[in-house]
Amino acid sequence: MIGGLALTVLMVMGFSQVVARSMFQAPIHGILDIIEQLMVPVAAMAIAYCQAKFGNVRMTLLVSKKPTRRKWIQEAFTYMIAVFVVGTILKGSWANFMRSWVNGGDTPEIGIPIWIAILVVTASLGLLFLRVLLQLIEAGRLIITPNSPTQVFEEELHLLEPSEL
């Protein structure tokens, strides 16, 4: 919801900028700084939303054709890679946030503190890390007990149209 709201505000501001420039020859002061900061939650939260809806880029058609246990082994392997990658990026993002917090810094035109956007990215990566870690644990459980109810629910979820969710 926050990412969608930020995207809506971004679109309205872009439209307002075009109208202000073309009709009134008066651009909005600091628009680039504001757009720069609003793009952070749009991008960071879109990744988490995509992961939550199982819309991530993977070969779903190949995975769904495999026998159940092999499917979950493959899923667990991809989640292990994701935990490693997101964890590594999260560590760097936290270090970047701390550096920005200690040293300060703001946008050039209207002076919005940069650490706010970095903190949003770090928090989003932290939530994504926890989500992927939980999915890894769930995949491990489904390797051991492949016919549990969660597997059936996920298959039904994939068969539903997005409007039905």
C-alpha cells in the first residue's frame, strides 16, 4: 500500500510538473529531489510485494512439472541463494545507512536528508530477508512432508487469477 501510494504521488507530481512548466512557465522547486526520494519506496516495496505474491522471476512452468519432493528441493535451493544475496545486500545497506546517519548529507536542491531513503531500503531488505528465510524453512518442511496442506494451498493460489486474490 505504501509503495502504491508513493507511486500515485510520484505520478501526480510528474503531471503537475508538466502542467506548471508548460502552462505557467514555473517549474516546481525541488521536484527532482522529491522524485528521487519517492522512487526508493516504489522500487523497494515492489520487490517485497512481488515476492509475497509468488511473482518473482523463476521458471514456474518447469518447477510445477517436477515431482513434489524434487520441486521443493529446487525451491529450497533457490531460497538459499536468495537468503545469501539479500543478506549480503542488507549488510551493505545497513553500513550505508550508518555512514549516511553519521556523516549526514542531503539532496542538493531542497535538502531532504538522504538517510531516510536509505533506511526505507534497509527496512524493506530486512523484511524481504525474513520472508525469504521463512519460505526457505517452509520449503525444508515440505521436503520432509511433501503432501502437507500448505503445498495444496500454494498450488491453488497459483491457479487463481490475480483478481480473485
